[in-house]
Amino acid sequence: MRLRTALWLACALTLSVSAGYASGAGSEPEDPVVDALSRDLGISRSEAQDRLADQAQAQLVAAALPRAGTAGMWLDGGLKVAVTDEATAAAVRDLGAQPVKVSRDQATLDRLVKTVADRAFPGVTSWGVDPQHNDVAVRIDRTRTSRAFPAIEGVRVVETTSSPVQQAGTVQPGNPWWPGSESNCSVGFPATDSSGGKHFLTAGHCTNDANQAAYGQSGSQNRIGTSNVGGSRTVNAREGDMGVVAVTEAGWSLSASVNTWGGSAVTVTGSVEPLVGQAVCHSGNTSKWQCGEVTAINQSINYGSVVVEGLATTTACSLGGDSGGAWLAGDKAVGLHSGGASSCSPGGAKDQSIFQPVNEALRKWNLTLVTGGGGGDTQAPTAPANPRSTDSTSTSVTLAWDAATDNVGVTGYTVYNGTAVAATVAATTATVTGLSPDTAYTFTIKANDAAGNSSPASAAVQARTKPGNPGGSRTFRSDTDFPIRDYQTVVSPLTATASGKAATTVSVTVAATHTCLQDLNITLVGPSGTWYTLQRYGGYQCTAFPNPKTFTVPNVNENATGKWTLRIGDNGPGDTGVLDAWTVTL
């Protein structure tokens, strides 16, 4: 029993210093988490304080639990753990949690989840393990389909009348930000990389476009930085709904204080994994500051255009524009807002809002959550000296400069092509690509430090790309074969070397076989990161893919040179296919 005693002692020591959530606090200071939980869960402030204290203890116990022999856990008057054998039950009791004997182990439940995913059809909005019922719950929107889900032992169907949607709409969690000229999203959690570079996490469906300007005020030049730098800092697919915005502009610092829209801010002290039954609150630009309970974790959500796995559902309400915003469990970061029912009306659905666990995003991009108070460094670096062009091709220019200095330390440099961000680098050299042949450009460079200070711009560098080959071919082909599988996306890139601008109307020909054309979302992505829709998923009548099929893409505004990508997403079950080849004529 010594392990149990030591663990509870650790809990007591942790709670004694954490955000005033210890049970029985003598005074009633303002606390936005306690106040919002009391409002949204219909409980007293003291009950909200007790609940936060209990779930903080439960998080420590959950981290110490054995994984073998368990099949999920949830909060219900304490931490309860589904177990399949008596030895595991005894270990759970020793740690202070309550074992609940169940018949299905975790491996069985995982196999059931895969079976459900293979048999899902339009109208099936989500599926995942329900540890309290020791089964897999499948939700079907009856306004979208009358089709019955196959009867499977261990699978329970829940009928609804709504479907979730991915909501769109100082860098402080919960504040709004704008991807380019699109509708606003919300800031999740600020984080830093290994070199001290500044970023914030948000929703992946807000950061789809590569190298897109990110603004802190709609319709202005109040730029924060660049979303999805390099095209590799976003996911909106089975893996998750999460993305990164690089904070590069002068005057922007990172804050660990969550905006509660009227109350005092909540300072983030760390991060935790979500638990079923956990009390949580989220901050977003539209619904502001809302709280509820976690109803399920590790859920697969069908948003119609994409299926995302590993999400958590909650009873808290949310609205469009909250996407990417911060979810808290007490003073710990727990998630990034993904979507929901887009309603805050009384009597809303049980599973109203959905979030992406934040720890997964931090691990994926090797980022460190910003916690506690900010730093006091307000001194900007010196401007980079001696900027120069060292090489060029018909589509690129290579630049170099002398290192800047700073009172604390320079963490990187931002290269500008005119007023647009062209590259962010840690070294004193950069190659700017995607340029037009035989064209003059003007570049400047700014140095950045870890506190968000940016230097004045360097002297301007004039550089001209080399002439291209206007007589060359304008049609480019990829012959790489890709299988087209249910609920997966084929990503097939090719590199075009044609000079100048692409035609205003581009032609794409796809050679493929597939048994259901209507299951496919087909998209062309240009070198700038702009997505051009060729075909949208939809329709209940399946017809075979007409091999080959040619698409006409109007209103293209791209340089011809660079990477063009064909994306084919299969959004239906039970069909097979292969992408044989594709061409783009520019």
C-alpha cells in the first residue's frame, strides 16, 4: 500500500499550490473557471472547486495506472477503471481508483472500432469506444439517412438529428485570428520550438493553406505571422485536426493567459490528456467562455468532407469562429477546438462540441507549451547587415547576410519578398523559390528573438531570376500508382518546370479506376498552396470512375513552376480503386 500512500501525498502537495482549486477554500475570490463551471453545469461554486480538486487527483492516478488488463476509464464520483481480470482490479484499488469488471478487453474494442470504420456510410457522424458501456457507440444522423447500421455484437447505435461541422470563422488563447482574407478562427495555445521560435497551435482546418498570412484583426495589415509554414505544419485528416501558425511579426509576444471574455484570465500551468467525465472549459471568439463535461475520448468524427480520429466530445456549447480555440481542464491545457453542433441554444445535443487533444499536437511538431508569465525582454535585435544575392535560377534566388545581434539572442530570420513573407530560417542564408523567370525582385530581412521582438528591416537586395525556357512543354505527368482506400486520401505530387505564369484555365486528366465516383473528393493544389476543387463527394448512386477523366480548372492564379499536387479522398465504404497516372497542362 506504500505506492498508494505516496501517490495521494503527491496529489495533496500538488493541489496545495494549484490555482486555488483545493476543496474548502475559506474565501471566495474571483475564479473564471470555477464561475463558468458553476454557471454551465448548474452547480455551486464550492461544488465546482471540489470537482476541480478531485479531477486533478484523478489525473495523477490515471498516469500511474497499468495499461494491460484495462479497457478505458472515466470520472463518476471518483476515477473508475474498466478491468478484465482480478489482478488488474487489485492494482487499480491500490492506486485509489475503483475497478469495474467488464467482458471486452481493449484489443476487442479496438477491433470493433475498425469494423465500424470499414462499414460506415454517409449519415454515420461518429464512432468510438464508450468505456462506461464497454462497447462501441455509433452515431447516425437520421435527417441524412434512413439506412440501418449492420447489427454487430458490442456495437450500439445512437440516433441523432444533427451532424457536427468544422467551425470556421498579444497572441492570447481564445482570441480571434484571421487566415488571410478568410473568416476568423481562434487562437489555441502559444508554444515555442527548440530554437526559441514562437508559434501558436490552432485547428488544422484553419491552417490548410501553406504559407498563408495570419492576421490579428480582420481586414487590416495587423499581421501576426504565417500559417502552415512550408506546407508541413497542418493536419486535417484521420490523424487529427491541428495546425501551427508561426509568430514572426514585431510587437507580438506569447501569453499563457487564457481570455475568459470578461473575467480574470486563467494562466496555463501545464497540459493533460482528456478523461471521460472531466469538467472542461473553452475560450473562443464567438461563444466566448463556455464549460461542460467530456462525454467521450478517442472518437472518430465524420464531418462530411473528412473523417478525423482521436477527438474528444463534450457537453459545452460552441459556435462558428471558435475553431482552434483553447480548451482547459482547470488551469491545464487539454485541447484545441475542432467543431460541433454550432448551437448554444438551451437543451442542445449532449455531444455539442469537439476538441483535438493538445498534447498530440505538441508532440507532432516538437513544441513546448508556453506556461506561466511572459518574459521581460523588450529589446529588438539589430538589423541584419550586408544582405546580398549569392545565386539564382529561373525560379529561385539565394540570399545571404551577416548575423544580427541581440541582448538575449537571435532565434531566426524572416525574409520578405516585397511585403510578403518569403521564408523563415534559423541560419544566415535562404533560398526563395517559386519565382517567375527573368523577373526583378526586392528582398529584405528581419532578425527575431525569443520574446517576439523583430529588428528593423535590412537594406534592400535587388535580384533578378534567370530567363526560362518558354518553348518547353506545358504538360507534366506523374506515373506513380497509388491505391485508393476507404476513408483515406491519396496525395500525388509532381514538379512542373514550365516558365512564367500558369494559364488562367488549367487542364487536369486523371487515369484511375474506382467503383464509386461519388465517394471521391478530388482536389488540385497549386505551388502557392491554393486548393482548386475538381470534384466534391456526394450522391447515393454509385457509378464507376470514367477512366480517364479530364477536369477543367478555371480562375487559376499561379506560377507554373513548382509542385502541383493531386489529392483524391475516398469518403465512402466498401469500394476500391487505383490512381494510375495524372497530368496537368499549364
